Amino acid sequence: MAERKAVRRACALRDLARAVVSLVDVSRRGGMVDNRTPIVTRYIVPQITDADFQRLLEFRIGLRRFLQWSEEQAGAEGLTPMQHQLLLAIRGHTDRRGPTIGDVGEMLLIRHHSAVGLIDRAEAAGLVRRRTDEADHRVVRLNLTALGSRLLGLLSARHLEELARLQGHLHAIWDGLPER
């Protein structure tokens, strides 16, 4: 049973990825499936039920509430939401040397110059430090300071507790997805 659910989830994610790629391809062609057919007619799916729309709404509301809660938690510790995300991006990065500024920009979905400004402000607040890569002195790596690590630890513990609290609700939404 658990394997079947895992397979369904994987298939749903695969289908979603394919749809996103298709939408990107279509958007590059000016919103047309081909030279004659607008995108709207291709992506109207009559099998979507009222329950599907309700589940999507519940999911979106849940995401928005979680994000608002997360922003409030960051503010309670004196951080902006983006500073919190920056700390998490640095700590969660898989390269033990630390992420580059470009890596952070990609993870936070912001442009390089915006990442530089965010990092400048976080560095001035004593949350992060820059250091030159030992192998390539053109590359700047980022690491957390003791203060940044402490604040991220507090926030992460709260976030994990909140996610555990929401887990049952999220599973109910996920498990209700139709097989496709």
C-alpha cells in the first residue's frame, strides 16, 4: 500500500514536471500550442472535480499560512524573512565549503545583485561571513557566524515542530490526489 502511494506521488510529480516544461515551451511560442491554437484550449482539463479544486485551495491556504507564520517567527528573532531563508540556504547547502553568492541567488530565486545586497546586510548584522575559496580566489564562499547558527537553530526547531503539527493535514491533501 505504501509503495503504491509512493509510486502515485512520483507519477504525479513527473506529470507536473512535464506540464511545467510544456507550459514553458508554449510560453516561448507566444502562448500558442502551435501557430493556430491558444494555450487555453490545450490545458483545460474536464476531469478536475470540485473536490480537486477544494484540495488545491486548502493546499494554497495552508502554504500561505505557513509562510506567514514563518515570517512572523523570523521577525520575532529580529530577522527579515529573506535573512532567515539566506541562513537556511547557507546551512542546508551540500558543499561543505559553503555556497557561493551565485548558489544563494539560485536557491532563493533572486538575481545576483539582490543576493549581494542581502548578504551585505546579513554580514553587517553579524549573521554570515564571506571568505575566499582556497582553490579559486575569484570565488567567494559563505558561512554562518555563531549568531547566525544560533538564530537558525531556534527557527528551524520551531519550523520542524510546526511541520510535524501540519503533517496529518498535508498527508490528507496529498493522499486525496487522483491517480493520473
